[in-house]
Amino acid sequence: MKIYTRTGDKGQTRIIGNDVLYKSDKRIMAYGTVDELNSLVGVVIANLSDKTKVLKEELEEIQQLLFDCGTDLAISQNDKKHEFIFTADNKAVDWLEKKIDEYTDKTTKIQKFILPGGCITAANLHMARTVTRRAEREIVNLMQAEPINDEVLKFINRLSDYFFIAARYANVLEGVEDIQYRNSKPVFR
């Protein structure tokens, strides 16, 4: 099997359902950014320390779920043969919320914005958070033009919160303090 199709030579790609779209299409931008995020999560995993490797299994699960999100975003609205993988039944949003609550309980309360960074794992997780926010913007842009799987948007929205608190928890595991933004007024209550 050859991995090249030559469709891209004309700036196009084929999505699930066989529609051919330009690579600049909103749908391609949305699932492409989710794919970029998935790769970044792989970088996070590859750089986990001995102290932060406790996050490995859940980050690998997030990669699986991101692949499901990307698949659902790649399904043409004209495709009647394929069903969405990502559903409320898979409880992925609930799972993330439980992780967010668990790590919130393990970190100090903050009232001000913090600077992205700290230990290597935290810095990488903050980068994942910002790419998640970009993916969310791309998905919303697509959603404004055509129907999408709403469960994907919910998951991506919650995922950025997860990456924020997981970054803070990674700093706790490494014994590194978050650095508050010096000009921040109290924002978290």
C-alpha cells in the first residue's frame, strides 16, 4: 500500500465519506489542529519525568480520544454511512471533570493568573492547553458553517481545563511553584 495519493499535489484531500476538500477548508483546519494537539500530547508523554510519569496512562487515553474527535470532525455532513464515534455515552467529559477535580484538590488555591511554565512536563502541558484552545476555535469556526458532533466540542473545551490543572499538578509533583502574573488582579474565587 502506498501512503501517498497525489490528491494533495493540487491542495486537496479526501475526507471520510469521499468528499474532496481544499486543505484550507474549515473542516480540515479543525481536525488538523486536533491532530497537531495529539502529536503534542505524544511529546508530553515522551518527556515525562520519573515523578510525572503517573500521568502517562491518562495522557495515552487522551490521545485515543483525540483520534476519535479527529475522526468525527473528518466525517462529511453528506456522509450517511459513517456514524460518530465520540458520544456522550463514552463519558469522556465526565472522566476529564473527575481528573480536573482530583488535581484541583492536590494543588494550592490560586486567585491570580499564573505564567505558563514550571517543570518541563508543566511547560509542555501548558503548550498543549494553548493548542487545545486553538483547536476549539477552529472547531467553533467549522460549527458556524456546518453541523459538527457537539460532543467533540464539549470534550475539547474541557480538555483545555484538564491541561491547565494537570500542568499545575505536574509542578506539585516536581516541587516547583507556579509563578503568578505580577499584574493580575484576583480572578479566581
